Amino acid sequence: MNELSELRRLRTDAPLPDAGRLAVPRARLAAALRQETRGGRAARPGRRMILLGAATAGTLAVTAGIVATLPGDSTSASAGKGPQVLSAGASADALELAAATVERHGGSEPGPKQWVYDKNTVVVGGKPQSSEEWTRWDGTGHANLPGIPPAGDVSDFDPDELQVWYGPNQEAKWRKEGYDDRSQRQFYRFLATLPSDPDRMMMRIRQEHAIGDIKGETRAQRDWREIDVLYRSVLIPPNVQAGLFRALAKIPGARVTTGVKDPLGRAAIGVSVTYAGKTPAGWQGKQEIFFDPESYAYLGQTRDDGEMVSARAAWGVVNRPGARP
């Protein structure tokens, strides 16, 4: 069972949240979209589409993240399928709803001998290519499929054979010598120390210089790059996931789009910014991050400049290299 399946199972087994947790962001989002409809910005007159969290008794009976019609609409939810770009206000409310939802997820650190599994798919020349990686939590092991060819004679090399590497624990050395390298464990523990307030959280992240400064880059561009990289981490504490959604809501021009597909064709919601010109980091056009519409788990990302089309196909924590969730 991968993390997404587990999150869905938890959502099914857990009691639905009461008004104290999700009703407030849901109501804010509903009000924002009603305002858009009255202002003539809805997709069609008479239809008010809304991205909703899990509903309690007496409210809207939909699952988290599904686009549904509000009470009184004569059209069905299926009639509204297709991309729906939300306004700035509605996008902020949708991201707050996502933050409130992921805060409910439990999170615990794996054991030092456990392995983090990640199956990633990238699109190269229009063709998807998948690879699988296993990283031991304490940083002393790594495995991958397909294997990486060695230097020299490759006549006996089999790319379908699991390639496993073991080595000494480097955490103390990296910390002492000030390297940016971190084991999965070190990175997770750093994230766990971050404040949940999005402004303070992003300030701490920038102070770490994890991705380096680029001359001429605005704070909003830097924050988007930081968040873009952070979401590629397989394990992120729930409070940090919530903080990242709230940080996205503060980036000028960030918009939520419902009813989209991720690079693997899975149902998703997208959060995007669009750069009319090339940024100091070399990014241009639409930059979009995809999330599962129910659990808000990270699914992948695309860039209009063609430099990044990737998707996380599967992930989780296992007990040995070669095992899958």
C-alpha cells in the first residue's frame, strides 16, 4: 500500500471533521465563488462550482477535493467537468482548505533501517520514462532500478537487476563540514522544526540557502522555486505540508485549477504561476504543481519551458531495498 492509498484509507476510516476544522475554509471558498458568480465570472450563468472538503451532516455531501455544485443548482457535478481556473480569492481559500485537510493526516518518522521508496516518471521527447529508487532512512544505503551502467566494460551489465549501494553514515560529516547534502532523515527532521506560520516558515527555508540565491530573483520567484523543490521530497511532516499550501496562497499570481490531469493522466488539481518573461532562474511560461484532489498529496509538476515534466507514480516506506509499498 502506498502513501496515497494509506491516506485514502485513513480518510475513509476517520470520523468526518466538525465545523471547527474544515467548515470555516469551506464556507469562505463557497462565499468567494458565489461572489464570482454574481459578478459574471462563472463558467456559465446559474452554475456555481466549488472545490470542497469532506462534508459533515447537513452540508454538501461530497468527498474532499471534488468539484461539486452548490445546493439549488439544477445541473449535476458531471456537467462541470473540465479545467476551472479559480480567481485569486477563491484560489487562496481553496489552498487554505487543502492546508486544513492535510493537517489532519498523521505523520511519523521511519526507523533508521527502513527505506523510502519513490517511483518517478519523467517525460523525455514525449515518451514517459520511469525509475525506482530506495533510500535508507539513515543515509547508509541506496538502490535503484534500472541500474546505472558502470564506467568501462558493460557487457555483463543488466539494467533490470536491482543495483544496491551501502556505505558509511555521512550525516555527522555533512553537518560538520557544512555540506548541503542531507540524508532523508536529516531533511525530515529539519522540516519538522519549521514553524507552521507560512511567512516564518519560508524565511527559515530561505535562510538555509538550500537551492542557492540567484541575482535579480524576486522573493515570490524564490519562494516558488523553494516550494517546487520541497514538494519533491517523499516525506514531509503534515504541519509543513499545510504551511506550504498557505505559502503558495501568498505568491502573487498563483492560481488553483480544478478538473485537470497530471502528467500520468490522473485526476488532479493544479497550482500554477505564469511568467511572461524569463526569470533569473531561466523559468518562463506556466509552472504547475499537481495534487491529488482528495488527499492533496503531491503528484507531479510541469513547466512550459519543457525542462520539467515529472510525476510521482508511487511512494512509501518499506523494510528492504527492492520491496514496494
